[in-house]
Amino acid sequence: MPVLRRAAILSTTLAVLAGLLSFSAVHAAETPAAPKGTEHVFTVHNFTTESGTVLPDARIVFGTYGTLNAAKDNVILVPSHYMADWHGYEWLIGKDLALDPGKYFIVATEMFGNGRSSSPSNTPEPLHGPRFPVTTIRDNVTIVHQLLAQTYGVSHVRAVIGFSMGAQQAFQWGVSYPDFADRIVATAGTGRTYGHGIVRLESQIAAITADPVFAKGDYKAPPEKGLEAFNLVWTAWLYSQEWWRKELWRVGAPADVTLDKVIAMYRTQFIPGADANDLILQMRAWQRHDVGTTPGFHGDTEKALKSIRTPLLYMPGATDLYFPVEDARYEAAFIPHATLKPIPSLWGHPAGAGAGPDDGKFLNDAIRDFLK
């Protein structure tokens, strides 16, 4: 099974495993074909980040599905998650799924640092590589707010729906722009990254930077040993302990799959081709996220959560080790119109993107009903 959607049948065992388990997997033959979208680029000249650094040409890649209606009131925003491109929500988009492109105009944005939107890897000096500023969740929300207004004349959307770091953005939309959306859906993500998550991410950053080839971010070749260590640290937290004990990595895989092959696949193919500085940039954004540091809230996370006026469907993964369900229960208590609906799955964090055999239906049914 994929993190985002069921895998296609590929030609070799490791290719199958990469398809079954990676973020870039594609739907299996028995699932609906991926919806057709259109890719776009939005650029803001002299975009000032929260850190005060000015990006001369801040670029956001995004995709759209469906057609914007004359009233401009059928927009749904789906902001991307860690290192993902705009195809990352296609488990949710389709005629028979929660987001029907025949009904909605769906805008799927890519975050700073994913290697396609403005990132350490694709920005020229003096902001190349480790000199690229840490961009926050609020930076991503701010530029997408401009994108929607300037490109489509949209100042209000039907919903903001986000998974993982996309959920972090969804919470931030609710705080920064409290009247912007009719509904907010957050799956497998929280309004703040708490201490345990910060430590986990720091261990993954340390795995990359410990490789001497990293050279403080000015590497001449990819720090492959550091990236492999990063991949394995990340993987250890990805699924639940019971998922591993029950060997659910066998689901949908060929008969000769072994745990050693799964580990080898993750070590080398978890996020193929990702740049080390890009990986670190998005982890720094993840670490620093806290709706309480939004201007006007003075670091008070609970006060910021209480300010969210939009009805919010909060769907943590019941076995998520990245964003524990206990953190979601804590936060939901402060959000006035929150509906807490944990995803009953052993698939850990990826359950929030429909990874398990039953997760996709559970999410689509819940989100479809909520949008009504």
C-alpha cells in the first residue's frame, strides 16, 4: 500500500515495494484513474518572509482540477504535505470521491522547499542551498492567499483540506483568515508541533548533517549516507508498532517480499531524488509551526485555537506517531466548532492520506458528509 494511494503493479520486487510504500506511488488498477489536473506557477516579486528575508522571485507551483464557476464560490484548497507535489490528494479527488472536479474547483498548492516551488536547491545565490531562509507555515499560507486573490479573484473558499503539513496549513488558515473558509479539514496534523515532534525531526536533520559530505549544506555531491540514515529514522516513525508486528507491509506486495527488502527500499527510495537542504528546510518549517505565534496571540496556542470560528473536522490517525491522537484531543477541546473523528487504522501517519485498505473510504465518507 502507498502512503498516499494504492500502488500500481510494477516490474520488479523493489519497484513494487517502492510503489507500494512510497509517497510517490500510484493507484492500483482496481482504483479509479487519477483525475486530470493542470499545472500552473505563481510568482511574487520581492516576497518578504517572516524571518525578514526577501525572496526576489518567490515561486509557488500548483495544480487545479475542475472549473471555477461564475460566482467563484466552488473553490476547495488542498495545501501539500512534506516534500509532496500537487498530485498528493488524488486519493480524495474524483467523480465518486469526496472532491468531485465536476462540482468543485480544486486548487492544490506545493510548499516552499519541495524542490519545485522556491527551495534551497533551485534558488540562485545569494540564497542558494543553506542560505535560503527558513520559510514558515504562515509564509506558505500568506503567499497562497495572494495566489488565490491575484490569479482567480477568490477571497473565500468552500473548504481548506490538509494532510500532515497540509493540516498545519489548514489550522493556520483558520487562525490567520478566520472568515476565509466555510469548512476546515485536518487529517494527521496539529496546530502546533510539540516537543516530542521537534526532537524527532531534529534526529532526522542530525542524520543528514552528520555525513561529512554534507559540508554544512554546501555539498558538491548528495550526502548519500546521511540521506539513507534520514530515510531509516523517518521510516521508524511512519507506521504503528502493530503495523510492523502484523507485517502489514505484505499487503498488496508480491509473495517474495521480505522485511529486509522493505528496509532496503526505504533506505534508498523513500523520497527519491530529494535534495538534502530541501528536506531540512521543510523539517525546520514543521518544527517551528505554532498557531500561537501568529501575530496578536503572543505565543498562546490555546488562545489561537479558540479563535478558529470555522467548523473544523479534526481527523488524527489513531496510531499516528508523528501527530499523536492525544495531541489532537488536547487541541480539539479549545476549537469552538471542532468535530474530532480519529481514523481507526494501524497504518500510523499515512492513514491520514488513505494508506490502509479501509482508510480511503473512511476519509472520503467523513469529508464528503462534512462538506454537506
